[in-house]
Amino acid sequence: MATKRIGILTAGGDAPGLNAAIRGFGKAAIQDHGWSLIGFRDGMRGLAENRFTVLDGAALSGILTTGGTMLGTSRDKVHRMVVDGQTRDMIPTIVENYEKNELDALVCLGGGGTAKNAKRLMDAGLNVVHLPKTIDNDIVETDTSFGFATALEIATEAVDRLHSTAHSHHRIILTEIMGHRAGWLALGAGIAGGADVILLPEIPYSVEAIAERIEQRRSRGSTFSVVAVAEGALSVVDREEITHAEALVKDASS
């Protein structure tokens, strides 16, 4: 039986665990299955330009605790990639490179945008596996994406540390926490870090309700409050305005 040849790349934003995932997959592919592995540089762009490096045991050694990604990354879209100042559909070129390198499959480590690119390549006939990577933990049908756990630890520590400042200066401190339009990170960090109010994109908030909660704390003798705010959090008013605008656009296009 011929040795299987696999390509791997990282794309999208940076996140903890990329090198660990590359190493984990690579070690299993090489040692357990006897496959050969090549890593494409700088995400989908390296795939389109056929820039790659051979990944063997020596190349994967020592990267476990190194941050970032040894392969580099980019946010290019395979069907709309800027090449020499012009936007081009690079899917046919990628298919050609896939076949030229005699790949049996392509492994893509990335978030939502990478998943869409992977789907486009799969529709073009390639064998593609997508490993969900995002600190937002917002990929459908995925319980936990790698990168989320580390980000949660850091965000939790940030919320926890703010208590001393808020308490010492008798302040109300608002902490914005990443997560795009998903509240997993803010919810987890807020609960673990002991935030007094947590605002999530999934639940529109009212300023009056927040003020009431803080006043309740003051009435019980508390001189400070910590509010964890997800970056995608919206007020009830904002949500209604967006819903109204979306309805108008839908009516105009129908």
C-alpha cells in the first residue's frame, strides 16, 4: 500500500494551541500511521502559491510549548484572493497544487472563515479535514475549540485581578472580553472570576437592570462592582434597531 501524503496548514487569527495541534496530528500521522506530512506556509496563500515545508519528527520537536504557529497564517479567502493587485479565484490553482503534491487529504486548522474555505475546497473535490480553532468557541456542533481554554484562563485572571482595584478605589469597573458574537468566553470568565454582572450577546441587556443590580449591591454595603462585557453584547434598544433595519433590508430585497 502506498504511503499516504497529507498536507496541513493554519489559517485565520492567532490562538493558543496551534503548534500543539500541529504536533499532535503530525506525531500521530507519522508514528502511528506511517504517513508523510507537508506543512503549507501562511495559510491558504501558501497553499495557492505551493509554498510548503516537509514536517518530520525533527521539525515537530520542541514546538509544543512555543506560541503562535510554526507554519504562519493568513486570512485569505480561496475564491477571492488578492494576487498582484487583482482579486482572483484561486481554487483551480489550489486543486492543481493538491494534485501536483499527490496529497490524499488536506488538514486545515482555523476558525469560521477557514471552515468556509475548507467547504469550498471540499466542493471542488478535495479531501479536507477542518480542525476548529478559535478562542470564541463559536463553531456550530463543536463542543470546545482549541484556543478557548487558554483564553478563558487569561480572561478569568483579568476579571479576578480587577477586584482588588475596584475594591480599593470603590469603583465600578467594566471589563470588555473578546468572543465576537458569542458569549462563551465572557460567561466563563465572568463566573470563574466572580464578576457581579455579565453581559452576553445572546441576551440583550437594559441599562436600568444593570443599574438596579449595582444599587442592590450598594444597599448591602458593597462599595464596588465588576462588570464583564462580551464584545458583541447589545442593549435591548440596539437589538430592536438592528432587527428593524434587517426587516427593512429584507422587505427592500423581496
